[in-house]
Amino acid sequence: MQIPAGQPDPAGAGSGPGVVGSAPAGAGSAPAGGGDGTLEAGGGDGVSAADQTRLSMLVGALEGLRARLAATGFPLDAPGAQAARADRLAALDQLDGYLLPRLRAQAAPLLVVVGGSTGAGKSTLVNSLLGEQVSVPGVLRPTTRAPVLVHHPLDARWFSTDRVLPGLARTSTSTAAAPTARPGAGERGLRLVASEALPRGLALLDAPDVDSVEDANRELASQLFAAADLWLFVTTAARYADAVPWHLLHGAVARRAQVALVVDRVDPGAEAVVGDLRRMMDANGLADAPLFVVPETELVEGLLDEEAIGPVAAWLSDLGADEVGRRAVATATRDGVVDDLVRRAQVLAAAGDEQVAADERLRSAVARAYDDAIVQVRAVTSDGALLRGEVLARWQELVGTSELFRQVESGIGRLRDRAVAFLRGRPVQEPRVEQAIATGLQAVLIDAADGAAERAHATWRADPAGGPLVAGLDLSRSSPGLRASVDAQVRGWQRDVLDLVREQGEERRGAARYVSLGVNALGISLMVLAFSVTGGVTGVEIGIAGGTAVVAQKLLEAVFGDEAVRRLTVTARDRLDERVRDVLGVEAARYTAQLDALGASSADGDALRAAGREVATAARTERTTRPAAPGEPARRGPALRGARPSGAVAGAADQAAPAEPGFWRRLLRRRGGDVRP
Ligand SMILES: Nc1nc2c(ncn2[C@@H]2O[C@H](COP(=O)(O)OP(=O)(O)O)[C@@H](O)[C@H]2O)c(=O)[nH]1
Ligand SMILES: [Mg+2]
């Protein structure tokens, strides 16, 4: 018995499956594809070139969206990332496992996935419809067999490749062979069975339990439903209100997958259950879905009574014979998935924006920490602060506390003479001053780098997206190689300064003599001058440090002239800044390298949004240019067991051969369809 959709009338009024399509023929748009007369009955691939061209824009847009999704991971724990990761995989599955193969092979048979609750009788129903044991019914749970896909022998080519469900390995048997072929433990597979009992153009897939205790079985069940053109959802009088099946059914409603329900093993007198289920369906967006009731009977050789399955068999046979109806079903489900993808693209785009925002936020935290470090180094190396303590003491040892200092004050001519004397003497002290400067500079740099690492680490750790990245990494301190690289850069800078002095000596007439006398002393003087360019020295040391720098300046000016000294000082500072930036840049890269590796910045929400819009536009065009389904009645084809019972079963023949076939055609013509971007 079939309970007409939208009419909660379980009392078995004898209404056959033709009742639903009460809308006048031709009302609304005709969403059915094909129907241009070139389609072969029975699933040939005679799809017209015009139809393929019409679809190519949609396929192109979907491929674009697919590429975009493939390139967009959601690696950072930004808001919505967890859901987005699952959503993205589901979307890729929809595209690869169902939608793209469906669009590329429009003439492929209609895949009817028989799924539902544990032990509901799915396998028994499939076997009974075919009249042979193709799928092993099970008492023991969980069953771990590969799902069985039954198709007509002439339809084998549609399923033997990985056109649909590419993730599942195929094993093939004819129905004559015992159904023992099964994949190894943990291996996912699909057992293909060719059966003459099935009309061409229709395939039945016996799926695992949707509420299996095994995760893998449940996942596989949803994966198979996602690849279905039509869901045949089997439940029982005892389980029809369970949460898990309804969760899946809500998903089907949300993406407008075409669904029919079978309530199995209904005891005589339990019709109230059927009415209740019909009401649940009406209230949950399944008002249009047909509901079949299979009464509880004794199994004979494992098969249900023909009369019990008559309506389901007739309905499926009707669909098997009605190529245009089959196309209408496939197209309606396909449209729903396209719309679902368009919607997903928008949701994922928002999550992509969050990825980019988190990436930028984390990067700027690092930039801020290390920029501050650069500022800190610049401050300490330009306000004279470095010219204290050890550096000051060694410098004073070199220049003497008073002699040269007094000369500085008493005129340039004599200073030059004094400079010669100075440059000739005191070579012993030079390495000590250089060392003191190097040590001081190293300390400043390491201190700044340590502080930056601490700040960057603290900011990242407090950030939900940054926390997981620094967990287990020792980034709160500077890198172990910092000391060595600082040492190399400081020595490098000191060499830079000596080179500057040497070059200047070659350029300026008369200076070469001085430079040859004491390149080191002049270099040290330039270093000292570079450390006091802003002259922001305060407190008691102002006289000493300020005076110290003045000595260096006068000495250099005596040799090179004041113009050149200004230039040399600026250049020396620039070289120092460059090297400081290099050292700290390497330190900062320890953080940013994490982000570079994850590539969250490429999760471009706008690109995803645009790809989604393109699909929406292409889908709208495809739907408006869809040719109307022809009105001619479906051909009578071969029927499933129970659909054409012998004359002994009174009444069943009427149900099996409704006056006007094409239930789906009428139903879907009534509904129409629109894409919502
Ligand atoms: N008596 C009776 N047993 C049934 C009926 N349908 C299924 N079974 C039995 O219930 C158990 C589970 O059935 P099965 O088809 O494997 O359920 P599936 O898990 O949904 O595929 C098997 O032992 C079947 O023989 C029925 O209508 N009547
Ligand atoms: Mg089963």
C-alpha cells in the first residue's frame, strides 16, 4: 500500500500510486532535463550535443568552484574553521562523488540508494524486489559487508569505473555467483551485481545502516546517500521516530534530494504508526514524498511476499520505464545539490575571510613585536647609551682623557698634527675598544630579540588561532642560533665601518696618509659617532659621553672634512640598521614561517564567493534554458518482482499499472525550482 503524499490516510483506502500528481499538467516550469527525443530508453548515452553545451557552462562553473575549494584549506583555528573544514570536504565529496559525474554522464542510470535503520529489512527488500538473493540479510550487527549495487547487465559500464563514488573499490559478481566477495577489513568497497530482474536505467544500492554502531558504516551510508539520485529510506514501525534517520532526512529536505520512505514490518493493526509517520513527514518538509507500507509477513526463502512489496515494486518499475521521469528525479536532486553548494560557498567564503583576518592579525603581532625591537635597538644605539660603562672606559683609554680633548678645542691646524701623533700611537688599545663595542652591541640586540620573542609568543598564545601554532614549539625565547648570528652581524658591521673609512681615504686627497696611519682608530671613531647621532644623552654622563663623541667627530673631521663625516655617519648607521633588521627578520620568520606553511592567507573569501556566484548564475541560465519535458506517456518496460503479479493477486495489477504513469514528472512539474545564490 502506498500512502499518498500530503494525505495522512493510513487506513489502506486502496489508493494506488497515481494519486499524488493532482496539479494540472504543465503547471509551473518544467524542471526535467532532456526530453528532446534523443535520449535512449534504458540508459544509453544519447544525450544531445545541444544539451551538453547547455550544461557545459554549469560544469565549468562547478569545476571552478571545485578548484577554489581544493585550494582553500581552513588551517587556522579561526571562527567557523572547524565547521568549514567538514563543510569543505562534504562539498568536495558532493562534487566528485555525485554532481560532476552526474552532469558529465546525464544518461547514466538513476541511482536509488536503499538506506535506513539497522535491521529495517533493507537487504531483504532489495532481494525481494529482484526475486533473488543479491544482498545477504544479516542478523548479526554490525554488518561489515561492502554495500551492494545492483544494475542491469547492460548498465554495467556506468558503475564499473570510478565515475560515481570514486573512493570505493569495486568487486563485480553476477547474481549466479555466491555473494561472498567482500573487501578486507577496514577496506571500503562496492560490490556490483548485474541482474536481469532490474529495468535498464535504474540501479539499486543496498546501503549500510545509517545508525550503525560503527562510525565507518554510518559515514559510508551518508556518503552513499550523497551520491543518490533518489533515496529509498527504509524504517520500521518500531524505529520510524529515531533521531539519526531524521537527522539525515532533514539533510535531504534541506538540499531537496528526492526521497521516498518505506515503513517495513508493519503488523496488522499497527496502522496508527503509519498515520503518525505520515504526519511527521508532512511536518518535516516531506509532504510530497511517497510513503510505502510493507506489512509484516513470513519470509519465504528469505523473500517478502509479492503482494507486500507490490506498490514499491510497481512504483519503481514505473520509474524504470519512464525515462523522462527518471531524468526529472535526477535533475531535481541535482538542482538541490547545486543550490546547496552555492549556499555552502557563501558560508565557506565567510570562514575564508576569518582565516585571512586571523593570518593578518598574527602576522601583524609578529611585525609589531619585532618592529618595536628595531626601534629599541635604534634608540639604545643612537642616544649615547651604548657609550657608557665598558665602551666608554676603553674609548677613554684610547683617546686619553685630556690631551686630544684639549686639542679639539684649540684649532684645526694643530689638531691635524695631533691626529697624526694620535693615529700613530695606541694600537694596543684598539682591539679592546672594538671588542667592547661588539660586546655592547650584541647585548643590545639579544635583549631586543628576546623581548620581541616574548611579546610575539604571548600575543600568539592568547589568540585562539595562534595558540595551537606555538604549542610545543620553543618560540618564547630567541632562537638558539641568535648569539652566533648577532656576533657575525656585529663583526660584519665593524668591517663595514672600516671599509667606509678606507674607501673615504682613497676618495679624498690627503686623507689616505691618515687612514694608512690608523684605519682602526678612525673606524672606531666613526662607530662612536654613529652611536651618538641624536645626542640624546642625559644625566651626569652628558659631559663625558657628549665630549667623547665630540672628540671622535673632530678627529674624523680633521681627516675627512665635516661634510664627508656627516655622510659617513649616516651610512654607518644605515648599515647597522640593515644588519639589525636582518637578524631580527630571521627571528620573526620563525613565526611567520608557520603561517606561510599553512597558507591560510590564500583562503580568499572573495574568490570563493565569486566562484559560488558563478555557479548560481550558470545554474539559473541552465534552468531557464531547460527544454520542457515531452508529454507522451512512458513506455511500458520490464517490471520488478511484485509489480506484475500473476492474475491470482487481485487488485495489485491496478496499482502496478497506473492509468497515467509518471508520478515524478507530475510531482516535479508542480514544484519547479529556483536557485538562491
Ligand atoms: N519475518 C520477517 N523478517 C524480516 C523481514 N524483513 C527482514 N527480516 C529479517 O530481519 C533481519 C534483518 O533484515 P535485513 O534485510 O538484513 O535488514 P537490513 O539491515 O535493513 O538490511 C533479517 O534476519 C531478515 O531475515 C520481514 O518482513 N519479516
Ligand atoms: Mg542489510
